[in-house]
Amino acid sequence: MAFADVGDLLRLEPPNAAAFEMAGPFAGGIETGPGNLVVRARDSFVRMARLSEQFRLVLEKNLPVAAGLGGGSADAAATLRLLNRAFPRLDERQLLELAAELGADVPACLTSQPLLAEGWGKQISPAPHLPELPCVLVNPGIPSATADVFAAYDRSSPRAANRPDMPLAFKDPQALVRFLVECRNDLEQPAIERAPQIAGALEVLREAPHCRLARLSGSGATAFGLCDTTLAAQQLAAEVMAHQPRWWVRACVLRGSGA
């Protein structure tokens, strides 16, 4: 798991009539009630910290929903961090405990450093040292429900997925690409079967000269393409946007170890 320098924005504001609000280009249709991960994280923090102060949270949703980018988990982790910064009541162990209750990916997002996640995602350990990775994210404008993709994967004949041996450090993006070429995302085919548009996003990236490696991010529907330089990523993003102006496309950097 690696973390990009693009994402949603969470703000803590003085209280008013609404204790939680959504804004941003992807706010429409998202539940703002008890099932929302930000609301659940807020309520869990308030309960454990025995917080009596009043406040309002505003989530600016800049990432597509059901996109395979971990946006919801990152929002929940950001909620815990933000509230503990404003109301420092809990230690790191308590924050991780709350994060684990919210979902398998939330502890990793709370750590927000390159990680290896194994088992059901709860076994996390530091990844080998990673450089900053210029990257392009491409979403064809459709949701990809994680539960549905995993169910389709389970109905298939899953291949063995033992973790490959890896070095202690990758000195540059090219070294990482050479390693990743030998790996795979077993959720790619089940995701494409449910949303064929994903194949189009992957094809556009894989055919681009600036892209060194293209894969599905998680269970989709976002694909990512790794590039050698930030300039190459920006050029690739511009080319994809010119080809598919209705897609969500972002050039970004995946933060390296210690960033």
C-alpha cells in the first residue's frame, strides 16, 4: 500500500445546525448518516475520548466513490487524526484500536506510510524502502463495488498468491517497476467482468509511451500508471484527458518511505 498526494479534504469547524456535511465534486449520493465512515470514526473517538466539546466536520469529497483508492478508509483515519490533534486525549495504541474497529484498511491509512498488508489486511508491516513514484490515476467514471468484485473472485478458481521475495529497498522507480512486472492483481479480471470500462482505462495507460507499468488499484475502478519522472506523469495525464475528457484523471506522486 502506498499513499498519493491527492485526496479528500476534511475540515474541523465551529458547530452549527449540521454536525457533518459533505462537499466537493463527488459528494452527491453519499450517505451522511451513521453508516458513513467519517461519522463512525467521529462517534468512536467521542466515545473513547469522552469528548463533550461541540464541533462540525466537513468532508470535501475529491476522490471518486468506489474507486479502489481507499478514500473512505483514509477519510476515517483522517477523522481520528484531526480530532486527536484538536482534542489530544488518545495515544497511538488507542487510535489504532479505533481504526481496526472501522475497517481492515483504516489502520494502514492511519499510519500513512508504504506498507505491506497481508491476511485480511490487518497484518501490516513496513514495505521495503520506496522512492517517490510519479503516477497517473485514471478512473473511467464508474463505481466498482469492492464486495461484488471479491465475491466474483471467490467464485473463480483463485491461484496461489504467496508474497514474492523482495529486496530491502528499491533505489528508484525503475527498480520497482522491474519487480512489479512479475506480480499481479488477481482482482483485475473479476473487476473487468463487472465493469468492462476498466479494461479501456488500462489499455490507454499500457499503450502510452510514458507509462512503465499499469495496473488496477485495489478492486477498481481506478487504474494507475507508473512513470519515470513527474514531467512524464503530467504529460501522460494530459494525453489521457485529451483522449477521454469525461474520465477522472490525476497526475500525482506516491509518497516514498519516510515522506
